[in-house]
Amino acid sequence: MTQVIEEAVKKVKEESKPRNFTQSIDVVITINDLDINKPENRLDEEVLLPNGRGKDIKIAVIAEGELAYQAEQAGADIVINKEKLEEYGKNRPEAKKLANSYDFFVAQTDLMPTVGRFLGPVLGPRKKMPKPIPASANPEVILGRLRSTIKIRVKDQPIIQSIVGSENMTEAEVAENIDAIMDVLDRKLEKGSKQIKSMYLKTTMGPVTRVI
């Protein structure tokens, strides 16, 4: 299967016209015999890609004191303190803009109740509620892991679509990332990866290539 995926990745890259930016490579997986009316079948999983996403993501950290300082040093895209958090709570349009602008949120554990109060209404529906971390945590490790993490979801249709790399990654690296998703599906689906009906790959602006 890995070889088949690698060949599909190669084809996708060859058929994609050069652009003035690095294109992502996405996978689209359709699942058979999945009753999405049952809540337990609505997958919502995080997958750590062994070779990273190949594209930058934006991470917001909600913290104060030493943790806020370390988060800034670790390259967080924005650090939000308690005062700023309350400001967002009073300005719903800005809160929505914040929610849409960042891929992941991380919050100091003792600030989580405040986060829930002021940002919960906008982050919750977007499945972006922060991961709580203690004030003594090392944000560099946490942010590094998040930069290689994707979310796979099945909600309204039995379809998963997610980034699995970028066109400047090798075929083997992208295939290994897809294998990580397959491992999750093997664990979460009743019949494992045998339940996959089809799999396609595509670059951001390129044609679609069928894998299976």
C-alpha cells in the first residue's frame, strides 16, 4: 500500500503546475458503511504526522507570567494575557476573527475557566477549545508537537479531508504521514482501513489523483 501511495504522490506532484508558493498536498478519504447519525461514528481525532505538515500553522497561547514569556520565545504567533482575553469577551466580532485566524489554541490551566467564559462561545463551535497546560510546562515542546499535528473529522458526510504534507516533501515522507492517518482509522473504524471506499490526493491548485 505504501508504494501505491508513493506513486500517487509522485503523480500529483508531476501533474501540478508550478505556482509562486509551496502547495499543500491533501488527502480525501471516503468511508463505507459509516452511519454518521450515530455520534460515536463522528470522528474527531488529532494525528501527529511523523514528517510534519510541510506548511506553517498559527498557534495562539493564552498565558501570563513566565509561561507567556516562554511561549513568546518558543515562537507562538500570539500570546494573550487575561486582560486581553477579557477584551475579546466584550467584542464578539474580534473574538470570531481571532478564532478564525489561528489553527490551535493553548491555555494556561488556571485560565481555562476564563477562556471558557470569554472565548468558549466562538472556539467551541469551531472545535478549537484550547489544550490546557500547567504554568510550569515547556511551551517549546508543546508548540513543536502542534506544528506537526492535524485534525481528522467526520461530521455531516463520511468523508475525511486533510493536509498530509507539501509538494517540497519527498514521496516517502508524504506516504508515511498518510500511514499515520491510516493507523488511526484502523483503530477507530469498526472494520479498520478495510472500510475505506476511496482515497484521492491533490495539491492546493492541482488535479486530483486516485490512490484507491
